[in-house]
Amino acid sequence: MKNSINQLLAAFVILLTFACSAVKTERPNIVFIISDDHAEQAISAYGHGLNQTPNIDRLAKEGVLFTNATVTNSICAPSRAVILTGKHSHKNGLINNEVTFDGGQATFPKLLKEAGYHTAIVGKWHLKSEPTGFDQWMVLPDQGEYYNPDFRTPQGLVRIPGYVTNIITDKALEWLEGIKQEDKPFCLMVQHKAPHRNWMPAPQYLNQFDQAEIPVPDNFFDDYSTRGRAAREQEMEIDKIMFEGYDLKLTKPGTDDIIRDGWGDWYERMSDEQKTNWHNAYRAKNQAYYDAELSGKEKAIWKYQRYMQDYLSTIASVDDGVGEILDYLDANGLADNTIVVYTSDQGFYLGEHGWFDKRFMYEESLSTPLLLRYPEGVKKGWVCDKLVQNLDFAQTFLDYAGVEAPQEMQGLSMRPVLEQNSDAWRDAVYYHYYEYPGIHAVKRHYGISTGHYKLIHFYFDTDEWEFYDLETDPQEMNNQYANAECATLIEELKAQLAKLKQQYEVPSIEQEMGERFVTLTNKAKGAKVTMKQMPDKPYDAPISFLCDGKGKNFTPLWASDYDTFLGFNGNDMQGVIELNELTAINEIKMRFLDKRGSWVYAPQQVEIFISKDGRSYEPVQLNESQQNEVLNNVYLVTKGATGMSVEARYIRVKVSNFGLIPEGKPGAGQPSWLFCDEFIVN
């Protein structure tokens, strides 16, 4: 009997040991919460004092806060592609916001799904293609809207009444509730639109910061005199670039009439009740602004205060949502075995250097907040200063799930860092920004940061280097590249940078640029061009470009390159092309750009006349009109005449501008741009 009891006890101990072992090796759930443009300066756990984020702070108290988390390319869509694929932008193919994401490549949600995880995404996708690797998805089209947003789903487009941050949180919780009885781990990506431009607060937070006087950064009135062209020529200044209506919520003086100068139908989609709440919140504030008749620096500071009040108000809703998700995990016994991450797609300027937006490799946009809680695997309440990147998420999640990462992934699993059992880690990070020419005019650049030193190379239409010692110059106000005392250190950083570029297989600048132009068959090549009115700055390419036999090459690398076009801002395009001699002609065409939903529009009308002597002209009957989508929502429009049989030496053209930009588009009510890059004769 005693032996039997001993045998039973031994068996029980073995089973208990096995059971405990099984619990410890159970694959963790993953909840990945990412906001859009949330600067670490606006998270109270980071100690900047701008606002309070008690729920996000819980992750720091119950897990780890990273102080040196960075991104590889500080712009929305590319950052998201890096997170999904664990590959730099040049490897995953999404280098700027104009490109469509290739969903056929390996992503961590896809690999987790194949390994038995439930996977879902709700919120901002911003990658143009359809999400892949998810059992369920519900994503905003493009940037999405704050009020009564539309969502893309496998069943089609649906509009949901309410405020976008609350809706995303509610749908995430609904999904968790729907799978909680199933015996599978899950990966949920909760991707908030907020606090992205145009910073529209939820109804309950419309007046949250009205009485707050947000501290103005010391370098708000930076004149950029101690840096190069990139800092001086950007278009990110709060005082100069922000739209009065779209960004600053001003109405026409003395009325509730919206100033329609930005993107989307943000006001029209509001309900009557939402509009009433909106006007009640802003009416008195706007009138006070007009009554003050501000100018100069006072006006710039007012704009900063309005921007920050709205920006921080949108974050209040995000923080609420984080709290709801954490409470759900706690209440349902899921907290201990769930990795919860809070991060942003990149950092953001909150008035530093006088700016908003991101893009630069300077600290405010290179850095991103990162807080992580995993009670079963991560010690509570510690701070990590390792150089981690958004490049590392994919391999980290796969590591914890017991899934082998594909060889092409370029990041590192953060698991050794999180478990504090290894000091071995990278000592520098690589960064590369591509979207230039483009919105905000931040020049292409790449660089290396060690956390102490930073070296940046700006290129494309410049060739300038910048070097900073972040310990003595944390605001990056004084470029020390020309300082002879730093020469040795700079050369060492250049060598280290070269190794990183080799490690990540970064193409040379020459390879990156590729072919900027395509060759066009054109008998008008080299013809003399005379314009009645010259093109407008900054798109005032030489008029000889109209007949140079080259057209823009619409590839991802050149997606936002408009410098090869002649641009006319509100004006018609009129001119004469003089061929070298009297020429037999059967084709006359012109190439235009139509960037739909934006500020560049195809012409309203094209008229062409021909002459043998340059004095007497006859009209040409046009029969050619083509529109080819060359990039997402970008069209190459060709207009002209083919199949004719005429002789001419002089060709006169009159191209009528589209007119004023329609309401709901950026710059609404302002003159639209007409872009032409080639006049073709054959």
C-alpha cells in the first residue's frame, strides 16, 4: 500500500512538473498598440511634463520603458512596413507614402497565423494594399477621418458613427471578447489614427487644454543659421505652413463658416450634434484670436498653443483606450501571458525648431516612444537604454512565439534585452529617408547614430554632412562637421556607417536614383520654346524641358519628384514651339500630371494651332485623351491629336488651368497647379 502511494505521489509530481513546465512555455499573446505621430514628449512617463497619460504610464510601471527607441525611416507608411516585415525600406519596397505595400512578402502576423495564432488588425493601415496575414481586419482608408470614419473590411466599406479612437478601441475589445473561449494564442494590432494631423479632439476633450499654457520650446524661433540647406529649406514651420481652417480650426471671422483649406470632408461627415459641439467649443476661442489682432512672434506662439492644445487632446482619447484594453486583459486573466506594446510609427516635432511633422533624422522624429509589459517575462518598472528600433518588432514577436524568423529579416530579437541576460547589442543604428522631392520638402538623407554621436548625409540636390555630439548639443543646434577637432571621430563614424550600409545591403545613391527619366520619341527634341508666361516657383524648371525628349519615370523612388515638370500656379500655359525646319507631322501630344485628391489637376482645356511661317495659324482638331494611373491616385494625362497629315514648323499651344482647388482638398479655394513635362511631335 505504501509503495502504491509512493508511486502515485511520484506520478503526481511528474505530472505537476510537466504541467508547470507547460505553463511556463505557453506561447504568449501579443497586443501591439501603435499610434500615429505620438511624440515621446507627450507621454508623462518620459518626464517632459506636457500632459498626463496615466494608462500608457502603467506599461512603464508594470514593464519596461525604452529611452533609445528609434525608427529607420520617419514617415507613416514606410515605418509600418518596416514593423511588419522586419526589413529596411529599401528591402521591403515601401520607401515613401506614395508606394503600395507588397503584401506577398513575409510579415510577422502572417507567420504567426501560420503557426496557429489568431491574428487581427483594427485601425490605421495606410499601406494602400489589402491587409494579409489576418483572420480579421478592419482598417481605415488611407489616413482615415476622426469623426464618423469609414473602414475597409473584407465585405466592403462601412461607415461607423462616433469618434475614431473610441471605435478602434471598441472593435479591438469586441474581437478579444469573441475569441476568448478559443484555446489559441492571439496577436492583435490596435492601430490608432490619433494624434495625426489635423488633431481633432473627441467631444469630451474639445476643451481639455483650453486653460493650459504649453511651454514654448527654447528653439521655437530657430533661424537654422548653424545648419545646412536641409534645415533652412524645409516646409514644416508652424508659423508658415499650417492651414488656418484644417489645422488651426479657425472659422471665417464672426461666423461658424469653416475655412476649407485642407484634406477630406472632415466637417461634412459630422452629425448636426457633433457640429454644434464643435462650434460651441471653438467659437469663443476663435473670436478671441481675431479680437487680439496678433502678428509676428505673438501670432506664431498662438498657432503653437492651438496646435498643442488639440494635439494633446487627441492623445487623451488614446490613453483612455490603452486603459480599457489593459483593464480587459487584467479582468479576463490574460495579463500575465500577454505582451503589450505601446509605440508610435515615429516621433514628432512639438514646436522644436519651430516645426511640426517628422521626417528628419534629428532626435524628435528619429526617436519613438516604446513601452512594453509582459508580467511572465519582463521585470517591472525598469528603464532600458539599448538602441532598439522598429526594425526589431517582427523578430521579437516571432522569437517569443517560437517561430523561426526568415533570413531576410534585418532586425534583432529584443528578447535577450527584455530578459536582461545579455549585454551584447548593437552600438549604432542606421536611418534613411527618401520622400524628396515631396511634401514638407525634407531632403533625402541617411545617417548613423550611436546615441552619443550622430552623422547625417543630405543628398539629391545637395551634398552636405552634419555631425552632432548629442551629449553637449542635445537639441542639435550646431553642426560640427567642419570642426577640425571632430575630424577623426567623423571618419570613424563614416567607416561605421559604411559597414552598416553593407550589412543592410543599401544600394548606392547612383543605384537608388536609377533612371529619373524615360526616353520619348520626339521630333521636337531641341526645339526652341517661347512662353507667354514663365512657370511658377518652385516648379520653374527650364522651359527647354518641354522639348528635351525625356519624361518623368513613374517609379517608387521618383514618386514625389515634380522638379521635372513646368508648374503653373493658377495660370494658363501659353507658348510656341519652333521646330528646326518645316516638318511633316502626324502626331502632336502633351503630357500632364493629375494627382487626384491633391493640388495638381489636369488642364481644363487644351488648344493647339499650327503654322508654316509663324504668322498664320490653323487650329488642330484634338482626338487624343488618355489617363493612365502610374502610381496610386496619380495619373499621367496625355492630350493631343494623332493620325493627321500636315506640315508645320511652328506650333502654338494654349492650356487652360483647372481653376480653384475644390472644397475638401488641400489648399481649397486657392489656385490649382498645372504640371506639364513634355511636348511631343512625331
